[in-house]
Amino acid sequence: MANATHLKKIRDGHKVWNSWREENPDITPDLTGADLTDIDLSQYNLSFAKIEGAKFDRKNLSFTNFMDKKSAQGLAALKRSLS
């Protein structure tokens, strides 16, 4: 289940989210199972985020950063979420 604090942050917009990520590099955002279809996720930094089971809207992912050392796992989870 997604962390409620992380869900609030992601709903505050990409500038707030990305600033929070820069200020808190040791936090791994947990968006597990979250319904994010109503959020335009373009320009969000989702690297290292736990996104397993999260629901995304394909049209809202322009310039979203999913890349990290676990990018293969993250992209596989994203692919499953979009299916």
C-alpha cells in the first residue's frame, strides 16, 4: 500500500515533488498500488520509487524519470501497470 505522505506530495505537483525528492534523497517513495491516473506525471522524478501495482495514464508520462540502477524492475512494473 502506498505511503499517504508520498501520495500527498505527488498530488502537489512536479515542482513540489521534485524539490522534496532533492531535499530527501534517502527516502524511497512508496507509491505501491496507488491510482495515479488522474495525475499528469510528466516531469516527475520517480527514480527509485516503489511503483509496483500503481496505475498510470499513458498520456501523462512525458519526460517522467523512471531511470535508476533498478530501472529494469521499475520499467517492468510500469509496463504491467499500463497493461
